[in-house]
Amino acid sequence: MKILNIQVLRGPNIWSVKKTKLIQMRLDLEDLEYRPSNEIPGFKQRLEQLIPSLYTHFCSPGHEGGFFERVEEGTWMGHIIEHIALEIQTLAGMDRGFGRTRMTKTTGVYNVVFEYIEENVGIYAAKAAVQIAEALIEGKDYDLNTDLIKMRKLRDKERFGPSTGAIVDEAVSRGIPYIRMNNSSLVQLGYGKNQMRFMATLTDKTSSIAVDIAGDKEETKRILKEQAIPVPEGTTVTDEQELREAISEIGFPLVIKPLDGNHGNGATINIKTPEEALEALKHAQQFSERVIVERFIKGHDFRVLVINNKMVAAALRTPAHITGDGEHTIQQLIDIENKDPRRGYGHENVLTLISVDRDTEDMLRKSGYSLDTVPTANEVVYLKSTANLSTGGTSLDVTDMVHPHNVFVCERIAKVVGLDICGIDIMSENLYQPLNETGGVVLEVNAAPGFRMHLAPSEGLPRNVAAPVLDMLFPPGKSAIIPIIAITGTNGKTTTTRLIAHIIKNNGYRVGYTTSDGIYIQNTLMVKGDTTGPASAEFVLKDPTVEFAVLESARGGILRSGLGFSRSDIAVITNIQEDHLGISDIHTLEDLARVKQVLVESVKPDGWAVLNADNSYCVQIGEETQHCNVAYFSMEDNNHVIEKHCKSGGVAAICDDGFLTIRKGDWKIRIAKISHIPITFNGTVAFMAQNAMAACLAAFLWGFKIEDIRTSLETFVPSTAHTPGRMNLFEFKDFKVLVDYAHNADGLKGLKGFITHSDATFHTGVISGTGDRRDEDIKDVGRIAASMFNEIVICQESYLRDRSYEEIIRLLEEGIREVAPLMEYKIIPKSEEAWNYIINKAKPGELITIISDSIKDSYETVKKYQDEQMSFTYTPVESNQHMSD
């Protein structure tokens, strides 16, 4: 077997709009295409022995053991690898269940698709599943445990911590999209101007002053003491002399901890001698030069969580410990405790593994114990001086036991310090009595407190403390998202996108939009290039100034990574024509329609799909769409699809007596005369009229006023500003130059109507082919060009895409000769030479049509020549002139 390619899908895709995190592996089975599993001796038995948990996979039989039944009956290795990839992720602690395996048009080549939680783990699982299958086929031993350990390490390196993960999960449950902004815990919730960001449990609302106060334990104590909040007696020291003075003032027992410490690092408790104090000072100064010396308060360690000035949870924290049985040593008891399935590495489980460190050794030494000591039965031996979960501590939820006075104190503390999310550490005998009665004190106030002890306490009721965070960030009435209109189709996507953005801008919104020539925020080009994929969509949605997103979404991006957004309000499909066929397993127009349909399937239930009623594939998508509203547009006022749709109360855009008209049921609303819409060139360019209809219909469905739509249509002029590379007509003294991005046969046909109806006396066309198209597609460019132009210039300077220059030229020539055997054409390999030729040979009344792919920066160059009104001197060009014999 051979892995040909592995793709990571991160959004709605052709396999599923709900399962947005998928691995797609293109796998060549080679000889195994002719050897299903039942023809491989012993394969099923070896698979059962290595991964017996595959028994839980139902597969098509629909019951446990169903997958093994399929293996026994005989199934192909791609299907088996799909199940292995899913199961080894589950065994590594990442339970996934969705998978698909489909044969491609190439014999023996399959797309193996399965879910992942962490991206790199999914990629690893794909490769490992193939290696496992190969080992089982060959009857070799395989060390599965090594893979599982590696996958867990990859998971821990990539995944969100428990606090971040809980907030993200809560957001997703509320339909709030998120974007991970780095490899750590910085996350954006929502889109555009409505976004909120957080990092762990710091949010956009967290005061930096409050964080500074909480980070300075001495300053925190001073502020709390001023507000009559009980705190332990103490001071800060930096050297041995100051330590002695503190001991003299405070007395024993003491707690010594770093001023800037966290997670209990560097802390020592219950210090009873000057020698212990000096050693504790040295230990604390490994973490902070300034060290806190406090009176040691006996009691229990509590953590109270306050969010948005409301107490939401409280937990009793107990330091890591073991309970003796009179038989095992402390080290043996630690090992036994670490086998508890609730314990794991870092934050992977409810509890953390207990490690032996200096703090552990100090605790044991103070008790007169060592790791080899055998504690008596039921004797509790504490192994850490602090109760942090990160060092193996446990937690007991006590939220419902907190006295109202203590609730008041904690909520007041959060306000005094100024933290929106505040963790308060309290030492007290209990919390069900007021602190002023138990002698309890506030030890610390923490910014960015961890949520794990509340989300999954060792004992007691779990608390969904992520919910109040979302309530704070997005209170009732505050939206997390911005409107999104997404556009796809074979031709017309960019013009339609730009026109929709133009309408929206004219209605006062700050628009971010993506096109095949760049990303724009309002009127500023931010990124130049073909920006129609998910990364470009995410660029717009990350921008905090954007109020409305208009996103051109091309076939390539959808196939490569999925959509860059989870839901849209309106999806527009301009048309589905032959282009890009034969690429990425898209061989037919039905295949292409399935790709474009992803946009429609991702529309919100109350949103709209805007479809071309003159295109049978769009109509088919409309008939299959049940989850959202559908509207159509058509150049024919009596289109049978429109008639049926509107009789049922539907909405459509049509050409009615020369007017772009919205039809709503039996009502007709005239928007604008088509000949008055500049991009239609007085109504002579039908495909531009269709683009205008699609944009107008989308704007109407969103709710913009008719007069505002009309004004926008009539002020959107085909130019390098509004439509660069799309029907840009430049007038020189004696001739005209038309620049258009007609990169396929259908696009050329759209130009043909305009060109043949123009008043030009001679037509020259500059064309090229695109290497990643089928032979017939490249020939079609030549055929159609031969039917449109009096003379053709082939300028194939770029876009070879794994083909040779000579091969593309040959295919274009064959197309030209099929239609016009006697036509004169030139082959000019360089843009500058092509410009030199076509401008200097221009005749009075001539129309020169340049397909944008042919000559680099076509419209910019023509505009420059026009602005400068240059005089051109002809320079002979060495090129091949071809005339048929």
C-alpha cells in the first residue's frame, strides 16, 4: 500500500457539514485491491488479537461484532484502515466514531476519511493504521502501545487545557463559533466586531491592573487588609537577615512561599525551626527573589471561584496523600495510587499523577518518614505541602455548603481586586460558618484560576463553571457572530461577491470580503492573490472591525480544507459549468455540484440559498435543499422552475420586460432597468446580468431597501476599481482593449455575445491554456477563440501546472484548427513581446480582447498605457506564425 496524500479538513466539507474535523487520506492499495481480507490467511485472527476492542464497531451489520463479520466475509483494506485509525485514537483517549471509505475513479485508490480530535494525532493515526494493517497482512508482531503513547503525547502537546477546553465546549453548545489563534490557549469566540477573546481564564474583560494586583501577593494582602478582609499575618523578605526579623515578629509555625509563585511551586508549610525556615527561603528564592513569610494557619484549604462578581463554585482541596495498609511502603502506595484510572499526565484526567519531589521528601522527613516507610493501616500520609490539583491533590465540591456571609466576602474580594474571573484561596475549618467565627483567612487571590477542580471534582457535584463565563462575554442580546454571505460557482463568483459587498458598504456596514484577486477590508486591499479558501475567510472573520462578511468560496479550498466558517446566512451559487474537472476526484458536473452544495448545506435554518434557475445542477441542489429557504434567479421571465417556485409563495429574481425584477409569489417588484446597470454594458452581457440578479436577490433577502439596492447597482461600474480583470474596457484613440478573467470555455462563451455584437471592425484575442485542465478543456479554449476572433495571439507565459509549455500550445492549436483551419495566429511566449505586438499592429476600430490569464497583470498594464497615452513603436517579434496549408 502507498499513502498518496493526507489532507486535514477543518470545516464543513464534502463528507459532512457537521463533522468538521476530518482526515482524508488518499490510499493506493496496489496489489491488495485484488485481495480482500478473507483472502489473507489469519488476518482476522491477528487483528482481533492486536485490537480486540474493534469488536465494539457496529459497521454495516449494525451490531457489536459487525465490523469483524465484514472482515471475515471479505472487505477491502481501505475500509479496515478507517476502523483501525478510529479505534487507536479511542484507545489513546480520543474517542471518535465517524468514518467513510470510498473508491475513486482510479482502480485501487481510495479516499479513507475519519474523525480526529487533535490534528497531528489524526495524521499520525492515518499513517499508523496503514503500518498496522501491513504488519497484520505479513504476520509480523506490532508494538501498538508505542503508537498509543506517542498519540497521547501529541494530544497533550496540542490540546486545550481543561479550562480553555470547557469554555470552548460551552461556546460550541451555544452555537458560538471559535478560532484557535495560536498553538496554546488563545481563542477567539465569535466573528468580526462581535468577537471576544480569552486565554485560559483570562478574557477581554479581565483588567490588567487587577492581574498585576493579584500577581503581587504582598499588594493583594495590603488591599484586602485595608478592606477589613481577614488575611494571615506576614511580610516579605529577600535575605537571611530579614527572615530572622520576620521570625521574631511573627513567630512559628510559618509558611514561606515565593512572591510570584503559582501552583504551589516553591512553597513550604508548617515550618517550626530557624533551620527549616532558612532552607525554605532558599527553595522559594529559586522561583522569586522576594519571598512571603506568613503565620501558618491550621485548617482546610478551600478554593472559591467568582465569575462576573458572582460566586459560582467552591471546593475543598486536599494535598496529594496516601492511606497506609500496614503492608506496603509509601513508594509502593504512591505507585498503587497512580494506577487509579482517574489519574493521568498533566491535565488529561480528573486527577494528576503523584510525583516524588523535594516537597514530598520534606513532608516525609518532617514526619520522620522516608519512601521506604510502611505506614500503619488507615494512616493518612500527606505528600505535598499544597493542595494544588497539578501536584496530585484532590478536590471535593462544597458549593452548596458555603455560608451566605462567606459568599458576600468572596464576591466583595473579586470587586475589590477587580477580577472578572477570580479564584480565592481560603484557609478555614469550614465554609459553612462565617470566616469571622472560624478564624479563617484569605491566603491568595488568583487571576486565571484553573477550572478543573470544579468541572470534575474527585468527589461531589461537577459544576459547569464555563457557562457563567459565556454568560458574561455574551449576555442576552449580544450576538457572537456577524452576517455572512458566501458565494461560489464556476463563473461570476468574484463579480457577484464584489457587487454584494458594494451594496452592503453603501448601506453603512464595514465589509470584509474575499475574492480571487485579494482580501479586502472595506475599500482597502489587505492581501493580494487568489484568496478564496478557508484561511482567507478566517482572515476576515478575525478582523475586529468587520461588521459584515462576503466570502467567495472556491472549489479548491472546499476540497482542500473545507469551509472557513461554520454557518452562513445566505449562500449564492452563480452556476455550475465544466471547469476543473479531472482534478481531486471531481470528474463530472455531478461531482462538482456536490462540492458547491457544501455552501448550501452550511446555511442556517432561517437563511437562504440563492440558486441559478437556468442551470440544471443548481436546480437539482434547490430541490434537495430542505433545511433552509431557497430563492432562484433567471434570465427567463417564464422559467418553469421560477413559475412553480413563485406559485408556492417563493422568491425569485427575473428579467421582466427589460427590468431586473424581484418576484415574490404573485407580486413583482422592479429594481432597475437592466440596461441601466453598468456591468451589463447596456444589457448586452447576459452573464453580467445574471451576476447582478444574484447579488440583488441576496441583498433583498437580507432586508436591504429597494432604492438602496437600485442605487448600488447603478453605481457599480466595470472598472479596475470595482471589477479588476472582469469586463474592463479601455478606450484608446483608434481602438479598444477588453480585459476579462474568462479562464474556461463557459467564460469565453459569455464574452462572445458582447464581442460579436460590438461595433468593432476587427477582433484580436490573446489567449492561453491552464495546465491543470483536461485536454478537451484546453482545446475548447482554442475552439471558442477561433469562433470569436479574426486573429489570435497565444501567450502561454505561466499556468503550466505540471504540463509542458509545448503540450498546452499544441492543444490550443488543435482547437483553433478544428474550427478555423485557415485562421492566422501567433505564438508569443513573453508578455512584454505580446503587448508590443498587439498594440503596435492595432487597427482603427479594432477590439483587442485579453484573457487575464494570458498576460501578467493585464488590466494594470493596459490602464497604465491608457493613462500615459503612450506612443508605441513596433519592434519585430521572433515568434511562430502559423497558416494552414
